[in-house]
Amino acid sequence: MDPVAFRLGSLTIHWYGIFIATAVLLGFLLARRLGRHFGMNMSHFEEFLIYAVPIGAVGARIWYVLFNLEVYLSDPITILYVWQGGLAIHGLVLACVGFAVIYCRWRRISFWRFTDAATPALLMGQAIGRWGNYANQEAYGRLTDLPWAMYIAGGYRHPTFLYEFIWNLAVVGLMLLFIFRRKPLPGQVFALYLAGYSSGRLWIEAFRTDSLMLGPFRVAQLVSIAMIIAGIALFLWSRKRWKQSKGGEAGENAEGVS
């Protein structure tokens, strides 16, 4: 696949950029819809997005550079060359969650409800963004003779970007069912994101050929294990917190400070 979608004079439009822009737009629309379901102010999502996009991009770059320090320290100026590739989704996620903590305190809204509305949208965006990896012929797996292998980089390989696309959409579907058919407690949808996405990334990463490494370990797998544990703990903590609360009513204080 040609990574260039089309050209307008001297302007070159890449498929990667189109997929990322589509992911941001659709994610934003879904977050607004879920925010309305939880009774939140729609303007919060618009404002958050303005800051979150650049912050997420910087976080994704910093994460990638940290695990390739030898390469970048030899020529530090190349840290700024983001057009040459080198972004890591875990860096984006951590940066956006960290900013969400600050933003929710600033606007005095519930961090847990905000992330409950935002994380299904984030995961859908991650799914769509994986097709940008396909366009750039990156984030693929090792050689295989399985029937669904794709011809990439000179051989038939595991289409790990496709695996993650399918997995992420399935988890998004599960999260939406949980939201609209049940009454999730604050933080439980976010917990599903942490555990659900990471469970898929844990096994998909094993097929990748371009993993960031920490000694003999794949960084994404280490982070995934930590996120799975955090997701399970958050889900259980949310139930315990609800049972101990005097109101005991799921979803209360949707706009309250927490």
C-alpha cells in the first residue's frame, strides 16, 4: 500500500494522517455521546481534546525515545524528527490519563466518570489508528504461513495491526454493552479499558518484530500486565466503595469531585 494518499501541489497527504484524523474525530463524537449518557457537560470534551491531542503526541514520542536512548543520544536533534516515525501508544495513554487527572481537578468534575466516557472513544481511536500502521507498513508480526497472513516487508507475516483492530473493537463493543445495559459504577468502564485492551495487547505483542525492549522483556507486555492488574483492582475497588457509601446508588455524583 502506498503510504501517500494523494498530493495537492507541494502538499503531500499521507494515509497515516487520514486514519489518525478519522480516529480523533470519531472518538470525539463517541465521547460526547457517552458523556451525555452520564449527564456530563459536553464542552468538557471539546476543551479536553484541544489539549489532549498535542499532549498525547508528545507523550507517545517521549515513551518511544526513552526506550531507544542509545540511538537518540548519539544525535539528539533527531528526537524532533517525528515524521520519521517513532510513537508509542502507551506513552500517549499515560500522558492523556495524567492530563485527565489535572483537567478534572481544574474543572471540578469526576475523573472516574470522565474516563468512563472517554476510554471507549480512546480505544476506538486506537483501533482505527492501527490502519495507519498498515499504510506505513509497520507494527507487523513475524513470518507465518497462516491463511490470513499479509505480504509485508518482503514476506507473509502476522498482521498484528489487524489483530489489534479486531480486538479493540470487540472490547469497545463490550464496554458499550456494559454502559447501556447496566449501570456501571464510576471507574468501572475505565477499569474494563485497562484490563480489556491490555489483555489483547499482551498476546498480540508476542508476534511483533519491532517491540520496544527493556533488557530481555517487551515493554508493552510489562505495561499490559500492570494495566490488567490495575484494571481488576479498580473494578473491585469501585464495587467496594459503592457498598460502603451511604447512598449506594450506581452512577451518583457523576459531575462531583472525586
